[in-house]
Amino acid sequence: MIIHTPKVSDIQDKTVLVRVDFNVPLKKVAQGEDFKYLVSDDQRIRSALETILFLKEHGAKIILISHLGRPDGKVSKEFSLSPVASYLNKNLGLNTTFAHDCIGEEVAQKTLSLQKGEVLLLENLRFHPEEEANEPDFAKNIIKDTGAEVFINEAFSASHRAHASVVGLAKLLPSFAGFDLSAEIKILSKILEKAQRPFIVVLGGAKIDDKVSAVKNLSALADLVLVGGGIANAFLKANGIEVHKSFMGKNAEANVRIAKEILDEHKTERTMINVEENGKNLPLPKVIMPIDVLAAKNQDISNEKEVVNLELLKDVADTENDLDLQYLDIGRKTTDLYKLLLSKARTIFFNGPMGVFENPLFAKGSRALAKNIANNTTDSPATTVCGGGETNALINACGLRDRFTHVSTAGGAALEFLGGEKLPGVEVLKN
């Protein structure tokens, strides 16, 4: 795939509009009788720094645009990018001005005052419903009010959305890929085209409605797909195994139906994995589900005595004591099985924790697999890629960030790309 990053001559002394993904987690802290929001994880901000500093070095006027959260087209302090502007100034030393909208008179005035090498961050694009609707006039107004001469997409994690700031602007201006977006495409394209085998995908997490469908495409690409979290619950249910009150996504019924279709499609396929030093191969189904889980009636419990270990290979009866159970982590036997299989992999893509890792009682499976995958990077020739907000939070909490071949800021976009789908924000850059 050929997409171009900017050369000095493309951006020098010009006004450059950069679509970044500053959809970062914010924490609410008290400030006298009021409160304010602070950036609690800057990974997505830092992923754009190479492009921002390149533009700064060559005298460009830099205008950054982004979304944050899901404000549904309404202005909300909770989703303001103002704390990000403060972070750019105070923590990263970038001379950054903030505009309280992304179009209008204030934007035009602050753009006129912008000096070479300075940064202007505009307010949340999604405060305007026209952004997600990909309204052409919205994109035109952004260009008119900023006086932008060049567009750079540095938001790979938003490039699966056909939004005005991702697709519309790219159609109206000379457009390039940011350095981080380009790096994402290269590493994921390598997996698609030249993945060393066995190639194993690990999928988990709470945001499962899109991921269940992704398994359909990834199972055709990968040798094995190991599932955990809410995705696993949908597959267990589809396989006739009781999951009680376990989370299976907002569209649980549809997710279970898709999971069953995937299992039926691959029910006769087997992947041969060498599991013993003597070369003995074990035939395995494409999608591997947990064989045991840690369950409780509430994911927020703090008493370990309330945690139940269930072996799913046995009959899990829906007794009165079990009715309210939720499956909240993979069990020890599943963890050992997944670790064994991952030790044989030469390419691993990791997206989503195996349970509710924010609670230490249900973090063991996720932490064990994250450490195992990281060890595969350093102890064997495996290529290891992880992506998605939950996954990145997990590996950061485990201190493993530097031990993966590549840490992607993208979750859904990376899954769709690996699943063979065309990303609107990337496709438009090829023209």
C-alpha cells in the first residue's frame, strides 16, 4: 500500500491542518468548589509528536483537530479538549493556543495570530453533529476559518470512520499520512502479507460488539484466535455452555448468533500446533475458548472469598447459587493453555484483556498473557503487536510497553484493517 508522508517542501512555512486522535482518558479532580479535568494517559498525544515536531522545525503553522469521547453533537465540559491544550503546554513544552470551537470567528482570529512553529488546538469536532455525518460544508468551513493549505491525517485509530475531519478534509486539500499513521500501516501490512506462522490473535475486552464480527475475518487470516472477556462469553453461549449473567455486549443476541455462525463455519477445520518437543502436533479448532473462568456476582467485589472458579468442561448447572454469576476472568487452566499455544507463535496480535483487569481479583489472566507475549518478543523471534485503549492500559500497568514489537494506539481500526476491510481515512490518502 502506497501512501505518502510529507516532505519539507510540502509543509514549510504553510498552514497545516493535522487530524490527530487526542481521545485520551481524563480524570476529574477537585478545584476549590469546582472541578477540572486532567489528562491521565498521554500515549495517543505522544504518538503524534514526531509529526508535530517535524512541522514545528520547518516553520509550519500547526492546527490540530480531534474528537474526544461521544458528546453526541452537544457541547459538554466533560468532553472538552481544553485539558489537552494545557497538557501540550505544561507537560510537552509545545507553545499551544486553544480555540473554544473548531469553526467560526474565534478560530479565524486565532489562526491569523498564529506564528510559524506555533500550535493551535481546536475544540472537540464532535460537538458538531456534522462531523460524524461527514457533511462537506463542515469540512469546507474548517478550511475557510483556519486558512489551511495542507492536511495531514495522524489519527490511524479514527481512520475507520468516514467522518468529515478524516475523509472530507482529505478530499479538499493536498493530503498526507502522518509518520505514526504510516508506521501503523507498515507494521499491520507486514502482518497481513508476510506473517510468520503460526499466527495467533488474542481477542478480549469489554467493547465486544464490533470484535465478534472481526473474529470472522481474523479467523481466516490467523492460525488460531484465542478469546477472553465478553467475546469469550458470546462464543461459550453459542457453543451451548451456560454463562449465567455474564456480559456479552450491548447486542448480546446478535453477538451470540454471529459467534455461532463463525463456529459452524470452521467446525471441520483444524490447525496443527506442535505442542511437544518430539514434534507431536495437536489438531485445534480455529477459535479457542476458555475451559475455566473466575466468576462472581459483582465485578467490583474486593473479597477473594466471593470469587468462584468454574471448570467449563464440566456441566455448569444453573442452580440457585449460580444464577447471578458473571464470568470476569479466564481461569488458571485456560491461562496455562493459552500460554502454551502462544509460546509456539511467531506472530501475535493482542487486542483486549481477558477479564475485568481493573479489579486485581480479575487481573491475573490478563497480566499473565501480557507478560507471556512480551517474553515471546525477547526470548523468541516472534513479532508481537498490541492495540486498543484497554490493552495499552493493561501493558502500561504491567510495565511491559517497551517489550512489544509494536504498540498501536488503534483498536477498532487495527482490527478492521487486519480483517481485510478498507479504512476510509487511509483509502482517501491513496488518491
